Amino acid sequence: MIKPPKLVSGDKVATVSLSWGGPAVFPQRYRAGVRQLENEFGLTVVEMPHTLRDADWLARNPEARAADLMQAYADPTIKGIITTIGGEDSIRLLPYLDLDVIRNNPKIFLGYSDATISHWVCYKAGLVSFYGPTIMAGFGENGGLFPYMVESVRRTLFSSELIGEIKPNVDGWTVERLEWADLANQDRKRSLNPSTGWKFLQGEGVRRGHLIGGCIEVVDWIRGTDLWLNDDQWQDAVLFLETSEDAPPPATIRYTLRAFAALGILGRLSGILFGRPGGAVALERFIEYDNAILQIVRDEQGLTDLPVLTNMDFGHTDPMFVLPYGVLAEIDYNRRRFSILENAVSD
């Protein structure tokens, strides 16, 4: 895998709207995200030609959205690309993307949710990309950025040192939605739930493998496309998955993992990481998601030694840490540790 150059203060980064046109709907939220990103990391944000276009126009023009991404990769003055927000239809960009442009112009690509599509495009092109915050959801956080996220972004994108152990957030987490249309909410911090750490659901020993995954609903859409991994690419992978703000029920987890089992994928994995359930899911229901995973992995497939970690700090709850695609990770189940064993960017 090609590792893109690290970011440094003063770099220019592009914002792209690859799915929903959120910046035009909530411009104040977009501006808050840009401001907090620039102030914290010393970056300069530039918009691609269609980043701020009307949401309905963007919905009708996937080719224009793809052109923005291709232009951002081809521009040598741009050192990173950050998605503005997620959505539901960036899979429509696939016919218009050029993997050679991505491969020949390695740079950081950051986003989550529907950006899963673009991450798998980068993976097919052989380029490391980064599952993490967007401009509006993450960098636009109400009342300032979460230190846990800031530390992860710096450690993963701004340093070529080995990333090392990733520890659970201890300062509380949130999925509260404060309406972005209410300008007063931008300065109001969201309420936090107590952090109880990650759940080491099952497993044994030390397992290593390359990271691949994303939002589980979007990963499911990729099945059958040219982006889908072959058997060798699945071998020894550490699969990370999380659910969107739509709060899909535990049955969705069962169905998807059962399909993975039928495809021969589960038996090839070195481990599974699950983000904390996104959306309006009552805390007492979290165990239902764990049970859905165990039903497939343990009870139906008999993979009792396969490490499975749940309630992790990535995806559709905040704060989140950044996961780099394709790099080597380690789950030390007996010592209750998760680590990334190499750097994800180059000097």
C-alpha cells in the first residue's frame, strides 16, 4: 500500500461534497468546521468547484462530484482531501473515477460513513486512506473539538512515527443531535454519556492483520461491485464496522455477517472491530448488537478464538479515533489491547 505524505501546518487541504450537499443546507455548520480545522491544525481549506453547490443540484450530478475528487487528487498544491459530510449515494460516482489519478497522486483522504465508498476506491488503487471525521460532523463539533479526536488526527495524519496502541476514550461520548439550523447550538456542548471502555467480546491470543471496513450499510452496498476484495485481500484482515445514524437494528448486523460467512470471509479474518452503535439506540440495547455478532461468529460459525471488540470509539458517535486502511493492526486479546503497528503516512 502507498502511504501518502503527512500533513504539516500550512498545508492546503480540499473539501469535497461526495454525497449530500450539507454545506449549502447548513452553511454555518460548514464554516464552523472549516474554522476549527484551520485554527487547530494550521491548515488552509479550499473548496472544489462544486463543494458548496445546492444539495439538489449535487444529487442530480454525480459526475460533477466525482470531478471534484479527481481535480483534488490531480492538484499538486493540495496535500489532503476531507469530505464535508456523509450521505447515501456516493456509489453513483464509481463510473467517473480514475484509479490511476488516485494512485499516481497519493495524498490523505479523510472521511467516514458514505465515504466508505471512496475509501474502498483508494484501497483498490493501492493507497492508504483514513476513516475519520468530516468537516461538518467531527471538525464542526459543537463548542469546540474533542481532545481525543484531535490527538488521533495529529498522531495519524501529522506524524510518520509508528502509531502504536490506541486507547479508549475516557472523557465521555455522545450521539446527541443538536439542530444545526439553530445557530445558538454551535456554541453549546453536547451532553456526554460516561465512557465505560471497549468491550472485548470474545477471542484468544494475539492476532494481526491489515485494516479494512467502514459503515456496515455502505460496505453491504459494495458487495458485487468491482471494489469487492478477493480472497487473498480478505486473508488475515482486521475488519472494522460501525452503524450509521439511521440506527439499523441488530438484525442488520446478523444479516450482513451471515452473508460474510457465506462468502467465506469470516473464517479468513484476524479480528473484528465494531464501533459503538450510532443513532438513537438506548444504552440498554447495546447488548443486543453484541448478541447479534456472537450469534453469527460464535454460535453459527464456531469461530470462538476470533477476537471481537465492540463499543469502540469510531464511526457515528463522538469523539472518534482515525483508522487507516490497509496498515497492520494487532489485537492482543489477553492483554486487552488494540494497536496499529506501523505508520500510516510518509515523510
